[in-house]
Amino acid sequence: MKEVKIESKLSVFDDFNELPPDVAKLMENAIEARHNAYAPYSKFLVGAAILLDNGEVVTGNNQENASYPSGLCAERTAIYYAGAKFPNAKILKMALTAGSQIQTTKTPIPPCGACRQAIAEYEFKQDDPIEIYFMGETGKVVKSDSLANLLPLGFDKSFL
Ligand code: THU
């Protein structure tokens, strides 16, 4: 038996103002999308913005439903729309922001496990890493150079 250590590397920006200009712009798109989220049940609003290699920006937000499991997270709303509208474009960057209507969210909110799996599918498909930036409403912004950092031991089509 031997132990295997898995390491992930993340970068942390002190706040929004430290972001490179193109990422700050993408995060602004995500913030705008967050404000349009439909989250009457959880009151937890999430926005996502995706930059494609054709220059297009696709946004999405969480869409809830009275039948709770029928709702969808912001990340999947955005990435499935990108896949549907621009099937041949590569995803370069993804900016995510989340905030509750009940209290100000100051810590970076990472994508949920199901969304990580969905993003992983596109990273495998395009065979190029997707940069992911995530934050709350204010405060630090975390950057991952690739989805793989957020989902070690991921399941992909090579196992099928
Ligand atoms: N949510 C997202 O949109 N993305 C995530 O990664 C985590 C959770 C949404 C789903 C639901 O509408 C609300 O946040 C509370 O879970």
C-alpha cells in the first residue's frame, strides 16, 4: 500500500479591483447576471459569465422552481447555453459570483459538485483548460487555472 497525495493550486486576489481588466469585465457581466437570478425560494442569487474564444460572452443565473429539484444552477444554465449556441467555440474563462438576499456574502463561493462535473465535460471536450474565478458579493476572488483543480479524480468519457 502507498499513499497518494493530490494537490490543487489556486490563486487568491484580495478583491475585485485586483483582477486583470478582462476578468473584471467578465465578473461585471456575472454580477449583472446575478441580479437577474430567479431565486425566490433560497434567496441565494448566483451569476455566471463565460468568455469564449470567438469573443462572445454568455451569461446565466440560477433558475429555481416550486418543485425544488427542477431548478438549475447558474453555472450549468450558462455553460449549457454556451454549448447550445456556440458548439464549436472553446471556453476560455468563467466568472462566478454568489450572494444571499438575507446577508452580504463576503467569502468566495465555489461551484457546487454537479456544476464542477458539468464544467469538466466541456474542459475534456475542448482539451484546453478553463480558467475559473469565483467570489461572493464582495471580498476575495479565487482563481483556478483549470476545472481539474476543483475536481480531482474526476469522471470523464475516457472511463466509458
Ligand atoms: N446554486 C448555483 O446556482 N450554483 C452553485 O454552484 C451552487 C448553488 C444555486 C442553486 C439554488 O438556486 C441556490 O443556489 C441555493 O442552493
